[in-house]
Amino acid sequence: MGIRNFRDYTVWKESVDLATMVYQITGDMPWFEKKGLCDQLQRAVVSINSNIAEGAGRISDNEFSHFLSISLGSAFETETQLIIAKNIGYVSEEQYESIMSRLDSIEKQLNGLLTTVRGHV
């Protein structure tokens, strides 16, 4: 696949925007959640774009594919934690719908990129 620049991937850009949004929302969570759900949610959402970037820096398509798979797993983890945050009232329905719409788009893009990269392996 050659040299990759992670900044060129729309999915990376969108996942950075999503992480920013999640950080803003978690900033409003109760203080006692800062080391619980808040911390876990922040780590999961940052892992999405971080693994895209790290994988893009790898030489082989096989390695890139591996990191994209981790990124997709982190997206699913983020989704799960958002459901919990909504269920316990830390995230409003409006915030939840907005984040989930973006997250769904990111998950689809990651699946598509994975399919493309695996086609080169």
C-alpha cells in the first residue's frame, strides 16, 4: 500500500472530532465517575484514532489491518460505554443520538477500510 498519512483518512479526522465531543461531555460527569466510566470512555474513544494513526505508520498492510481491527474494537467499546452512560443519565438523549450517529459512521468507515486493506494482504 505504500506510505500512508493517517491525517488523510476521513475516518481518522471524524474520530478525532468524536473524541473531542466525548471529552466535552465527560467533563460534565459527576466527580466520582472521573476514575470510572468517564476515564474508560475517554480511553476507548481516543484509542479509535490512535490505532488508526499507529497502524498507518506500519510497513505492511497486514499490520495496518491489525491496528484497524483494534480501532474498530475500541469503537464498539465506546458504543457500549455510551449506552451505559445514557442509561444512568450521564448523557442526554440528544447527546447520545449525536454521538451514536458519528460513531456509526466511523464504524462503517473502519469496516470499509479494513476490507480494502485486507484485499491487499
